[in-house]
Amino acid sequence: MRTLVHLSDLHFGRVDTRLLAPLIDRIVKIQPDLVVVSGDLTQRARSDQFKAAREFLDVLPRPQIVVPGNHDIPLHNVFDRFVRPLQKYRRHISDDLEPAYVDGEIAVLGVNTARSATIKGGRINQDQLGRLRARMTSVPGGTIKVVVTHHPFDLPSHYHDGNLVGRAPAAMQLFAECGVDLLLAGHFHASHAGDTAVRYRIGGYVAVAAQAGTATSTRGRGEVNAFNLVHLDPSHITIERYGWDAESGTFTASHADVFTRTAGGWSRSTPSDHAR
């Protein structure tokens, strides 16, 4: 079994600083095999915000997979936005926009979906899909395959398709061909886990799609600050939500969504509310 901590939408520049030490403490105690951060590390892509994000990442367990989000591209500086959109991200966070972690059990691949031409939306292009195909098909059989982006490929059915990353249907066809098991994303500051069967009817293929809420931002949009703890084994994927409990001053496990591998893909098991 492998365990992943999934953080998203940190938004340094608009963080609740009270949460940082308890969040770090909780993650360190979990001792995950991998920490995943699915974008929006900063609020306005400023150097001081990237430096603060870098300091935060430096005290978290390693290895880490980190991808940028739309807030990591400058908004008001038009020259930087279109000429060097991720220069500060590359300088302070990582020069690798397609990070990968592969071991004997899991393959986790990051993809940059942030684009200069859109304020909030994101896209995945054909070149990225081609590289994903090459990397996924090189992974040994039996490996659990995970794709990490900021913008989601799937959302609950009441969300319009326009909220998804651009070229999502083409990407999902590729994921089906490559046997991708799990899609991790953020962007909406809302915790959610589900399967892709409702939106995408691809014969014999159903993946798990999980959203992480904002771990540290003051822009909670009605949900407490939260992150996901993901448990992966060949037969089960469990997405466990850890939410901020102001009374105890810590992040506490609350809701878990469990998915079981079947002949037709991943299927939701009976969810349980529990604390580990």
C-alpha cells in the first residue's frame, strides 16, 4: 500500500497563518510515501509569495509532486503573464512542469494545465497528451497510475462541462487506453471524490477523480480548510478528508470515500465517516 497527502490551492499571500504549523505537524505525523500539491501555491504569483510557498514545501516530507495553477501565473503584469508566465514558479518551486514519481507500486505524473490566455480556466494540449501516453505505457503492468493537474478532468454532475480542463474528453480517452486509475486536482476549493462513470461513458473504463479543498487559504468558499489523504493498493483507493477543527486546533480525519477495482473499472464502495 502507498499513502499520498494531497494538498491544493495553498494561495500564499492569502493564507490563514494559524493553520500552517498544525498542518505541517499533521502531515509529518502521517509520514506519507508522497506529497502531492495540485497548484495555486500563490495568490498573485509574486516573489515573496513563492518564497513563502517554498519555505512551506521545504519542511514537508519528501518526495513531492508539485504542479502550478492559474494563480501561479501573473495576473496584472501583462508582459510577465504572456512572455514569462511561470518564471517565478520555475525559480522558486521547480523547473520541472511535468514531474513524475514512480516506484514498484505507483506511478504519479504531474501535468501543467495553467495557461496565460485564460484567467481561471486551464487546458491540456496534444503534446502533453503524447508525452503522457509515452510515460504511462512505459510503466510496468500492475502499477497504480495517477495523474495530477490543477484543473479537473471530472467534477460532480451538477458542474457544467465548461468547468473542466480543456480537451478533457480527449484526455479521458487516452487515460482509458493507458489504464489511469486516479485523477487528482484542485482549483474549486471544494473537497470531492467520485468516479468518472457518470460524465464519461467509456466502455470498460472508470477512474477515480478526487478534488482537494484549500489547505491554507482564507478563501474557503463555505468549506473548512482541508486536504486529502489517499490510500492506494491494487484493489482499493480510499480518499480520506482531513478538515480543520478550530476547537481542537488541528486537522482531523472525517469522511472517507472508498473505491474498489472491478472488471469494468473503479466503483464506489459504501462510504464511511470515521477517524483513523
